[in-house]
Amino acid sequence: MSIPDKNNQIDPMTRIGVRKGLTALSPIVVFLTLYLVVSLCSGDFYAMPVSVAFVAASMWAILTDSGKPLAERVETMSKAAGNPGIIYMIWIFILAGAFATLAKEIGAVDAMVAVVLEFLPYQLILPGMFLAACLISLSIGTSVGTVVALTPLAVDLANTGGGNGAMFVAAVLGGAFFGDNLSFISDTTVAATRTQDVAMNAKFRANLRIAVPAAAVALIVYAFLGWEEAGAGLAGNTLPTADGSNALLLLPYLLVIGTAIAGINVLTVLVIGIVSAIVIACLTGEYTLLDLARYMGDGAVSMGELIIVTLLAAGMLGVIRSTGGIDFLLQQLTARIHGAKGAKLSIAVLVSSVNVCTANNTVAILTVGSLTKRIAGRYGLSGARTASLLDTCSCVTQCLLPYGAQTLLAAGLAGMSPGDPWPYLYYPWALAAMVAVSIAFTSRK
């Protein structure tokens, strides 16, 4: 990675030409045009299947990687798709699908819905899901674990009252990134503070001034929408009530939420949930082991498109990285910086742009971390503010990406298109607005 000198110029020996850089980034343009633009113009996020958009963008990425044999280009894409981090996510997808379907079929999720509705009016369920996601993600430090724990419950609660499932999923996604951004044990917090050599509590205090007002705005919006949803959706619907005979069915879901909050690895959490659901289903005598195996198999298969999209996205983004797309972004976004506000803006745009190209907020922070530290030092920015910018902007971008792991996982568990929750993601937009305000109007560096 080339670093600007004190005149903010890139070493000409390592400079990437505009034509080469734009060509390297063009697969993302192809994907966004085919998926987002078509979906937005048609008003239907199912109009263009996300897998088809990624196939076309991946084929274009291979074409842009010119000057190499075809086999070598495909190998570059395949190595990126086979990255251990990607395979780890696929294991999560498979186990999450198996547990979600198994818990649904044996009645565990329905029993949990009945208990929640027993203690909380339906009008408060939507803001309640957002608040629960905020608190759980803050406790466990992972947005993926929060999505796994809450999405099935959110969807069933929405369906029970005739509500908008996409809105409930969006509330979970937004809350999940609240904790991902603030938690002391989040990988993004660790990456941001270590790359900037700053204490976690200093970064936490800087983050609070941005994240808490944004979360308050989102909570108010979801509370208002939740009241409207209840008024429109509950007419003619009879909400379930808790049944003491179903108390045992709560255990698998309570174990998943409890072990997630305890900070146990998400794969272990899902295995615990699956094993407990199998044991309880067998104790009821209503299901055979073959029935339960079929439910798990159906759940795993239901995640097939999600797995395909994950592999295609990782492969395409790997080609973009290898052809210099990320280095070109770094070069262009650091070429003209003027003053402290310009430096803060460049850091925000830099980490967000790289996040778009990697679909991983931790990787984006690590990619630009050393360069960001150089920019901060040159313009007198505090390490806490810089770390906060890196973490917050990467979380905003990751939450809004339709091909981000968290959105893909939530959509797969909810049985909807990855674009469906997008119009209801109020928290990341409120957070982005707070970042803009902090850059424009905060005098402290």
C-alpha cells in the first residue's frame, strides 16, 4: 500500500492509473446497476435476483483481470471465495438455517412469541426488538450473533400481528450494528483502537456522542411505526397467549439467546440450540429422529442461495483487490486533503469505500488503519476520534450493504430478499447523519 508523502502525493512509481483503477472497480458498478438500480426503478427487490447480479458482475470481474490466462483469473477468484473467513461464515449460515427451521417446526419459536406477547403489548414489539438487538450486540460484541439470535423471533412476531417482516428485520440489523460499533469486545472496536494506538474507553466515549443520539432517533421512529403497524395489522387477528404446557419448548431458544449473551462462539451457540431442540422434541414423543433430520436438512438447503451469493461476492471482491481496485481508492481519496475537517471527511469516505469493496467492516478498518493513522498525525486528529470514525463509518456501510454477511444472513433466516429491509434501516442513516454533523460542526480534533 502506498502512503502519501507530506505533500499528499502518491509515489509515481506505485501510482495506479485512473483507467486501470476504474476498470478494477467496475464489477461493483455492474452489480449495483443490475441489482440496486433495477430493484429501485421497478420498486421490487425481487425483480433482479441478487445471485444473478453477482454472477454477471463476477464474469465481468474475470474479464477485467486482463493479461493473465483464464485459469489464473479463475484461481484468483476461487482463492478469495475459499478464504477461511468465508468458509466460517458458511458454516454459520448452514447451522443457523438448520436451527431456525428445527425450532420453528417443533414450536419453539411460536412458544417464545406467545411469551413475549404475554408481557409486552404488540405496539411495543418493533421498538422492543431494536432495543433488544442493541443490548445483546453490546453484550456479545458481534452483529452476526445478534442476527442469529433475534431474526427468527422478530419475523414470527411480525407475522403473528400481520406486521411488516422487513421492518422487524431492519430493526434487528440496526440494533445489531449499534453494539458492533460500541462493544469493548467487538472485533471492529479492537481493530480500530489497535490501528490508532488508543485506549478502548477513550474511543468508547467518542463513539457515545455519535451512536446514542442516532439510536434514540431510530428508537422513536420504530416506536411510532410500531404503533401504526399494530393499528393496521391487528384488526381481525387473535394474538397467541402463553401456554404452560409449552414451557419446555422455550428452552432451545432461551439457550441460544443466553449462550450468545454469555459470549460463547456463535457456532457453539447454534450447536447447543440444535442439540437441545432435538432432545426436547424427542421427549415430547411427537417427532421421530428422521422427522427432525428432515427439518434440519430443509433449513440447511434453504440457505443455498445465501451461500452461493456469499461465495460469488467474496470471489468478485477478491479479484477487485488483486487488480488494484482498493489501492486505487486509497490513492484517490488521500490525494487532496485540506485541513482537519477535510482529513476527517477523507477518513470517513476512505473506510466506507474500502468496506464497499470488501463487504467486511473489520477488514476495511485493518486495510486503511495505518494510512489513517498517518493522516491523523499530520492534521492533529486525536486517536480516539479517528478510531471512532473508522469503526462508525465502517458499521454504517456494512449495515447498508445488501451483500453484507449480516444482511444476507438475516434475509436468509427471514426468507426474504436482501434488499427488503433496506428502506427501514433508520439507525445507520441516523448514525451517518451524526457522523456528518460531528465532522462539520465539532471543533475539537
